Amino acid sequence: MSEQIFLNAELRQRLGTNKNREIRREDSMVPAVIYGNEQESKNIKVPLNEIAKASMDENFYTQVLLIKLEGNDEKVVLKELQREPEKGKFLHADFQRVSSKTKLKVVLPIKIIGEDECLGIKEGGVLTRNIVEIEVACLAGNIPESLEVDITNLELDQSVRLTEIPLPEGVEIPGLDEEHDQQVLNVQIPKIIEEPEEDLASEADETESGEETSSEASDEAGSEEGAEEASEESS
């Protein structure tokens, strides 16, 4: 289980675009808002260094976070983290309050288990991943870190589809049915692309033709030089 991510925060009195710039520039903090769970929204600011550190942890984007504000802990999930397009500077964060009974949609990574022991890979196959993450719905108090797929017994030319992923209790993939059942991964022998024999023969002919042309041109140049020398001697 991953460690709980904490963020310290202060109430934000200065509001508006210009004030937010001042908060980022002068206070080295990131403007943010906490909302939801039928409670009043709160405008806050979070230390830039804490946001930067937390953003490097993939759990920051999927797990329940704790924001320490005025002596209380707010349980939230990150809903949006705005960044400057060019430099990636943090501009604003939106946090949604949750309780253990709050149902959320979150995107989770798909974790591959048993790749080193996979039967198909041992037989010369190559693992191809078509989907690396998937959106699931679950209670806020029951968000898994990832969805695990064990491919130990996966043989050549076999695949795993979304409906075959084992889901933890209380977790579901919204809208998943036979029509939307995508292939997650497969193990296949790598394809070797060979040039057609006709193309190879054509290239050989072109090479020989080029060499002959070059040889003829060289002979003609030699003949012309010989003629010029003979002409100079006679004169």
C-alpha cells in the first residue's frame, strides 16, 4: 500500500487573475480550490514545493489525498491540475472532497505481472501492450493503486481483453460490454519484413546497369583523351 500524500494549505484571501499571479510569484504557492460533498467551497493556496513533489508520485492523480487546513484534514481527490503550456509551471489546482462512500471515476495504470515467466515470451514471442491505463468507477475509500494482469500462463498468439482483467471488489469499468471489449495486450512472434525477390532483382539490375554505364563513360573519356594527345603530337 502506498503512503498517504499530505499537502499543507492556507486560506486564500486574494482572489482574481492578478492576485493569483502575485501568490505564485511572491508567495511561491499555487492557488487552488476545494469543493464538493455538499459543503462550502474554499479558496486555498498550497506551497509550490509540495505540489511539485507530490506531482512526481503517480498516486497523486488517483488516490485520496489529505489537505491540512486550519487544523483540520480535508479528504480530497485531485480533479484538475493546470500548468503553463510552454514551461509547465503550476497555475491552479482543483480538489474535490470525498468520503468513504463517495463514488468516483479514476484512471488507473495496468500493471503486468509474470512477464519474465510468460510462456509465450519464452517461446520467442513479444509482448505488445495496446492499453496501459483504464478508467474505473469505485468508492473513494476503495481505490486500488493499479489493475494487475498476470501473464505467466499466456501462450503465443494469445491475448487479454478488458473483460478478462480481474477487478477488485467494488471496482467496475463503466460502459464495458462486448462491443467495447478492447484488447489490452497480446503475445506474438515478431514479424520479419522481407523485400520481394523482384525488387531485389530490380535493384541488382540497376546496380549492374549503373556500373556498365560508368565503365562505358570511362572508356569514352579515355578514347577522347587519346585522340587529343595524338592530335597535339601531329601538330
